[in-house]
Amino acid sequence: MGKMNWFCEEQTPGLKLCFKYRELLHSEETPYQKIEVYDTEEYGRILLLDGKVMLTEKDGFIYHEMLVHPAMGYLKKREKVVIIGGGDGGCLKEVLKYPVKEVYVVEIDRRVVEVSKKYLPFLASSFDDPRVKVFYEDGYRWLKEREDKFDLVIVDSTDPVGPAEILFSDEFLRVVSEKSFLYVTQSESPFLHVDFLRDFLKRVKKYFPYPLVYLAWIPTYPSGMWSFVMGRKRDTDIPDSPPPGLRYYTPRLFEASRVLPVFVWKRLYSP
Amino acid sequence: MGKMNWFCEEQTPGLKLCFKYRELLHSEETPYQKIEVYDTEEYGRILLLDGKVMLTEKDGFIYHEMLVHPAMGYLKKREKVVIIGGGDGGCLKEVLKYPVKEVYVVEIDRRVVEVSKKYLPFLASSFDDPRVKVFYEDGYRWLKEREDKFDLVIVDSTDPVGPAEILFSDEFLRVVSEKSFLYVTQSESPFLHVDFLRDFLKRVKKYFPYPLVYLAWIPTYPSGMWSFVMGRKRDTDIPDSPPPGLRYYTPRLFEASRVLPVFVWKRLYSP
């Protein structure tokens, strides 16, 4: 067994989630953030950025499937998909389950991709697919400067502070809406950050008149209750059947994930 | 502010959830268990039994509403309801929102009720309602020895180990099915304990041929993803409108809460 230690994520000022771990596999400070990879007893390998859990080997599939498949299911044309952030390759892996032509991953921090290739190969091997093009750039600037259009923009980002703050701004949403019909992002915990979600949803609606909010259980994110916002320029049909082999998502589950608990619904939609 | 300390619940051998607290309000060992009440920064007052979080002031409403309202919504006749466990009064408070005639609370540990009355009056004041009769007895034995029948049996218990183990057994389910048409219980985390849930569901089905499994987010329970099992002797209509003022439950949310993620569905229903 060897000796066991614990590390904790301070999820909020009054709450910590602590994991027993076998080994700290990697730790470095990049110009953008601190990257750490732990090998834990309960959740397998865990990637942290600035001390926040980004994904775990055990429950990461929930986040990746729920970020990717609802929007992919709505697409009639699946030629060009953009992922902003997502340097671990988990969302990319889900996108590549469809017959897409090209996927652009725009990750600001090259080291996230390199570290993930080394320690999270079950996700990051998706970067070897010939349909993938990686850009190590600021996502907002990259998107603004592209001349072409895309079928979907997925934002797989950290919390809306520091480098990711821009990805939840008006300027960014305007640029996304000029380049794509459909857009999806994680949008924090509706249990802990419902005011953020309400304000963000209002901003999304200015550029995508038919936004959807939906929820998923993500055990290792603060409160376990997580939200996503999908921006749509027009109303869409029910999503298509997903590829086989998924472990969380079905179109029916997606419909269910849009039925919000009263306390969330009231904060988002009552005057 | 005063000085702040932390206490942790060991949710699984590899995972701890830690709360910053202002004060340990109460701690005692009874013949049945250790009872503690903390005043925390993030979740308000928290009741722990044997070191496990039973409820918090901030998110307890989710558990109480989801345990009570789906089953109450199915009842045509709401005269006599039994709560086994539930010494904190949270479920009782929800049941009393309906025009029931009598509610029997069968709590094995008198001290849970007394401590809750002192430290959780926002829940435990429900014991003052004249429709309530409290018995400090073993729930299984109490139910077995009653001659009369009930409209609903609610089991609001701790984990299925120690004193609560009997409440998930065949003998207990048989007795419940002799006394009531409808039955509901919490049934652990489908993320962490899906095999327990599968085996338990099979047992329930022997006595209640139309069982339902449904889920809720409970941020302070292990993994945040929690399950409930409702036992029904025959198929029922959609539940009635709940009383006003609820913060989580709606009949539509209940329908949604029955759509299970693929990994849960497969473990419960595939051969």
C-alpha cells in the first residue's frame, strides 16, 4: 500500500473536499496557472488547475458527455467544431465519436495538453486523431480573428475568474454568435452560484435568443450540482441519438436535465 | 468572527467533506449513536449521527421534500402516515403540510428528538402539532405489533448498517407491505453504492410489485447524487399538486428525477 496522504480542494470558503492519494504525479507553475495531477484512491487520476478539480478518472465522463452530446445531437451539419479550453482532451474525445470533419482545440496553456498526454492518456490520446487541430492561443482572440464559420463552439473552461473570465463576457458571446449558430458552456453550480448563472443566462440570451439551461450530477465539483448553458439562435428539434457506449447521456436524460428544481427556476426566471 | 475550525465527514475511505464551523453546539453518546450539532459557515446548522451528516440547514429541504412529496402526491387517502426514524422533524414538517389525520413518528433514539427540538427548532417544532404521535421504539417491532393499517410508511433512516440495517431487510419489507399500500425510503448514493441499490430494489419488488427509483441532488451527502425507492402495490397516476411554498419538488421534477443516467440504469435493470 505505501503511505497515504490527503489533499483538499477549498470548494468555497467554508467547504473542502479532500481526497486520499497514492502519489502526486505532477506539479508545475506555468505562466497561466498551477497544474497538478494526483493519483487518488477513490477517483483515480485527478487533474487540478490552480487547486480546483478539473476532472477525475471516475466521474469526468459525466461532465464531458453532458457538455458535448446535447449540442452535438442538435447539429444537422457536423463539419467544423471548436473547443475553447479543453486541454485535457476529454470533450474532444466525445466530439470525435461523431463523423466530424475538423475539430479545433484552442487551449491557452500548452502545458495542460502536454501534461494530459502524459498522465491522462485515456482522454488525451484523442489529440492524435487527424481531424484535430490544436492552437495554443487565447480563445477569444483566436475566434475573433478567424474568417470562417463553425457549426458549434464548445467552451470547456475553468471558473469565470482569471484567464477564463473573458469567456463569460459580452464581447466573447458576441464574437461566438457571429461565428456559430450553436454554443455550449459549463456555467457553475446553480446551488452555490445561482446569481452568476442568472446574470450569465441574460447575457447569453442577447446573442442566442433560445438558450437552454440544463443540469448534471458531477460528484467532484462544488455541491455536485452543475449547470450548462446552451446558446441557440433558433429553436431546435429534440437531439438525435448519440453514438453508442455512453455512460451518462441519453436524449431522454437531457430532456429531464432541463427540468429545474424550484429554487433554481425561481432565481433564473421569476422577476 | 472568533476563531474558525473545521470538521470532516469521512464519506468513503478515500474521500472527506470538511465544513468550517463556528461552534460545536452539542455532542453526546447515546445508547444508539453519537449525536452532534455544529453551527457551520456554509451550511448553517448540521446534525450528525455517528459522524455522518444527516441534514443541514441549507440543503436539508431537498432531502425532506423529495422523501415526502412524491409519495404524498400519490395518496388518495391521507389519514394515517408513519415515519420511521426522522427524529429531526424535517420529514414530519413536510407531511404536516397535507390535511393528514394522524402521523406516527417511530424514532428509536429519544435524544435525537430532544436535541433537534433544542437546536433545529425550524424543523422540530413540527412535533408540537396535535396530529403527531411519537413512539420511542424500534421501528420494525412497532410496525409488526400494530393491528391497524396505514396509508403510507416513510423510512427516514441512517445508512443501512447498525441500527438501521433491519429497515432494509426482507422481514421489514414484508411487514410494511402488510400494513401499507405505499412505502418510500432513502436508498443511498447510486454513484457510490449502486450494487446496494440494485439488491435492495429487488427485495422491494418482492413485496411492492411496482417500485420506482428516483434521484435528487443532495450536496452534503456522499457524491451529491442520492436515490430514493418508492414501493407501490399497484401502478398509480401521476402525483397530485403539492402544497405551496416548496423549494425543490414539483410533479414535473419528480418525473424528471426518474430518468436515470445510463450507468445507473444499466446496473439496476440490465441482466
